[in-house]
Amino acid sequence: MNTKTTNEHEEFQSRGVTLVSAAHAVHDTYTGYLPALPLLIEKFSLTNTTAGLLTVFMRIPSLIQPIIGHIADRKNLRLLIILAPTITGAAMSLLSIAPGYGFLAFLLILAGISSAALHAIGPVLGSNLSGKKLGKGMSFWMVGGELGRALGPIIIVTALGYITLDELPWLMLGGILASCFLYAKLRSTTTLHQENPIQINWFEALKKMRGVMIR
């Protein structure tokens, strides 16, 4: 897959967009595990406060997305998208065998960093592959994420009907396989921003959107 020619920049590369969206789906399937793991509360004797903090640990790294995006404008961070399913899949699958609350928090922060990287870079890569059909490309990206979040709880609850908490780490194999496939298919893509001949006055755009943004 070559994204370097002008013609390809203008065309909608369905295979590439679908692959990036699939990476989003697999990744968000794993992040969907957490709400469906009430057994963690019992295993670690968590209070309502400590249980509630688990979500915070996974979400707080999203604050570094602007930094990751800034780096992605200057360096090709394609590898972060390729590795995201493996990193997040491993972190979320290992929650069930964490030796203590501290390690539980560490795994969730790791998953959060991986998630921040994917969600900062993925839309850029998707837009690069969408050519002039940016809306179509972003709709693929959004569908992938929503599909993953919907499937995550279903998969983990179903899995717990057949295996124990100690066997959940086997589920990371899905993320590892997804990363291997992405590596094979996305080797020639780039997260570097493509030049856009249309110049946008951001101040004027924000003024027009202020009504929506204030609400």
C-alpha cells in the first residue's frame, strides 16, 4: 500500500481505511472489558472509591493526546497504531491476574497511554487514506470504535462463562494477531500530515461554531 502519490492522496483507499478502522475496533473491544469485570472488585476487595478510580487510571492518559499528535505531525508514528491492539489487549487481559491494586493501576495507565496514542494518530492516518472523502473515512473510524465498545462487554462476559479469571490472559492473543496483521498491511503508510491546499481560518471557524461549543 503506497500513500505517497498525488492520485492516491485524492482517492479513497478502502482497504487502508478499513484496516485502520479494524484496529480501532479490536483495540476498543479490549477497553470495553473493564465495565464488565465486577469480579475484580471482589478479588481485590475494592471499595466504591478504589473501584471508581480504575476508570480514571485508564482515562487520564488521554490528556497527552495533543502531545502525541504534535509528535505525529513530525515523525511517522505508524508503529503505535500497529502495536496498540497488542499493548491494550495484553494490559486489559492481565488485569485478572494482577498481584495487587498498584499493578492493576499500572496496567490501566498503560492501556490508557496506548489508547491515547491510537486515538490521536488513528484519525490522521484514516484521513490520509480517505483522500477527498474525509467524512466517509471518519465514519468508518467511528463505526469501528463503537463496534469494539459494544462487543467488548459481550466477549468478556461470554468468556467468563467458559474460563476462569486466571485464564483471561489468553484473550490477549487476539490483539497480538491483529497487530501482526496490521504490521503486514500498513508498512508503507504514514501518520505525517499531508499538505492540504485549502487554508482554513481557524478563528473564523471557531466563531461560527461558538454556539454549539458553548453548549
